Amino acid sequence: TADADLAGRHVVVSAGGTREPIDPVRFLGNRSSGKQGYALARTAAARGARVTLVSANAALPDPAGVDVVHVGTAVQLREAVLKAAADADAVVMAAAVADFRPAEYATGKIKKRDDKADPTITLVRNPDILAEISADRARPGQVVVGFAAETDDVLANGRTKLERKGCDLLVVNEVGERKTFGSEENEAVVLGADGSETPVPYGPKEGLADVVWDLVQERLV
Ligand code: C5P
């Protein structure tokens, strides 16, 4: 990897997992630690890029030399990513974005009461930010990267998802015991819209991040 091969580039990385509030004390969340997204932000900065990291609820220190925007929900993450993407050369959506959010937010804590029926939480769909950015590129030649966690038929499901989302690259993780969530290490296959398939062996999240930036770099115009 050449040292400053991303110099003069602006890249946007989303990381962490969104939290969708139910009431003032509860939310719907997921197990994303943010470590892969933070590794992507750090490695891009080390390779000379200007980096905007849109971070959702990651319990990690802001990386040095990176612009960090902290968000909570999918709707907030969308706003921040779209804003930063306006002049970006590449957008990498490593965040685990909730597919659904509660239709209504209860302004007071939902209480259990014997004289009342058990509460029901109705969910509505969140916007698919990756699909939206891919369909509507803020600048020509912008490279868009998505992530997918799959438990079975990893490659076939990944290929279908890549096509559905319309991104240039899709990093497909096999979700398993010691892999992916909260771990320091990862194993993945990076699928390209051009049909390419790049396996990344089990190793530190920085290693996968560097492979992603190599593949992005090749696609930048
Ligand atoms: O559809 P699925 O959630 O498996 O897709 C994962 C990819 O899509 C990730 O890159 C994630 O950041 C992105 N995503 C998104 N908006 C959503 C859901 C997922 O951008 N509402």
C-alpha cells in the first residue's frame, strides 16, 4: 500500500449501530461495536484522506485527525451522511443501520400496569441510506461501499444484496461465534459490481480496512 495514496480525497465512513428510541429510557439497538468503521476511518486518515466519520453510539474514542459527527438514530445518520457525502470521493457504510424504528415515541416511560393490556410496539421502515446514496450519487464517479452480515449462502446472498443496493463494493462478513461483532478481528469477501471477488483472510480489522481502501482507490477517477 502506497503511503499517501488517498491524499486530496474526502471519504465518508459510517460506523457503529443506530438506536431507535421507544421511550425516554429504552431503545431498539444492535450489536455493532463500531470497531470496523473506526478502523476504516483510521486507515484512510493514515493514507492521507480527509475523513468524516459518522458514528452511531460507538463506545470508542474519536480517532485523531478525523472529523467525527456523532448521531443516534438512522434518520440522524442519514442526514449526516448525505451532508458529508455531497463533496465526497467515496462513502463507506460500515454502520449497522436499524431497518425499522418504532412508529411512535412515548414521551413518558412505558409502565407495566395490571389493569392494562401488554403494550405493542409498531415498527415502520427506516430509509435505506446505502441504496439511496448509490442511486443518487452526489458526484460522478463517487465510489460507494456497503457491508453485509450473512449467516448462510454468504456469496450468493452477498451478490443479490450488492445488486439490490446498487453499490460498487460490498464487504460480506460471515457472522459467527468469534467473528465480526465486538471482535478485534474479521474475515470477509469483498464483492465488486464488476464481478470481482476479493477474499480477506481472518485477521485484524485494520487489514480488511486497507483492502477496502485498495479496492476503492482502484475505482477512483
Ligand atoms: O440490508 P442490510 O441491512 O443487510 O444492508 C447492510 C448495508 O446497508 C450496510 O452497509 C448498512 O450500512 C446499509 N444500510 C443502510 N440503511 C439501512 C439499512 C442498511 O444504509 N436502513
